[in-house]
Amino acid sequence: MKFIGEQMDTRLDWSMLARLRDQWSGRLLLKGVLHPADAEKAMTLGLDGLVVSNHGGRQLEGALGSLDALRLIAPVVKGKMALLLDSGIRRGSDIAKALALGADAVLLGRATLYGVTVAAEQGVGRALDLLHEEFIRTLSLMGCADIADLSPDWLADIHAQSICRG
């Protein structure tokens, strides 16, 4: 399949990932997973973890949001492999949502990029401090005493509520 000015690389498929797993004994994570079936396939290949990411929604504007995908993938892999979330973490409350939905950790590319742009290394430190402060404040406002207590029960299921209202 060809695209304007470039060609789709069809060599990257599950068999190539299986060969990589066979040749690499170190930790191996797969980024860009948005579907539970892909998460299951990654587990069968013996990968160590997943990064749920829609790549910031830039590659495919109609892609499922990362938090929505996390809500579907976490029950499939939780406790069986590392689960990270990338895409859209801008506030401490975003971190709380991701952890509540089952992420073990979040990736903070954009926030740290903004920090480094404004004030180099000190800016990155300040951006991380702000996110930490907002996260702690969010937990406090929720009445959640410990990160380990976070679960999907802390979040409203907007889709279910709209269905219930008919």
C-alpha cells in the first residue's frame, strides 16, 4: 500500500515482534496498543509490558482516546505485564484517572517538553513538581488515602450514564 511521498512498511508485524522477543532477553515493551486483542497477542509473545497510546491522536484523528483504550485493556493484562499510559497527561488529575483505570505508570513527554522549553532542566523539575502537587491534591479532594485504593470505581462512567438515561 503506497501513500503520498512514502510507503507503508509492512515488515513490522507480529511475526517480526516474535522474532525480536526470541532474540532479545531484555525487557520489551510495545507502544501504540489500543485494542484488548492486541494486548492479548503481546502477552502470548512474552512481552514485558504495553504502552497504551494513540500517539497524541496525530496519526489518526478518529483513533480511540488512550484513556478509553486503557479502560478496555487493563482488565485483560493487569498483573500479568506492565501497563503504561502515554498521551494526554497534562494535569495531576490525568495521572489519577490513568492509575484508577489500571495503569502502573504514565509517560510525561509533553509536560516535560514544555518545562525544558521555558527553563531548561529547572523547568522540567518544576513541571514534574506541579504534576505531583496536582496529583496529591486530586487524591485529597477525592478522599482517596492511598494510590493503591484507586480503581475504576472512583471514576464516573459517562457512557453507562448516558445509556441509563435513555
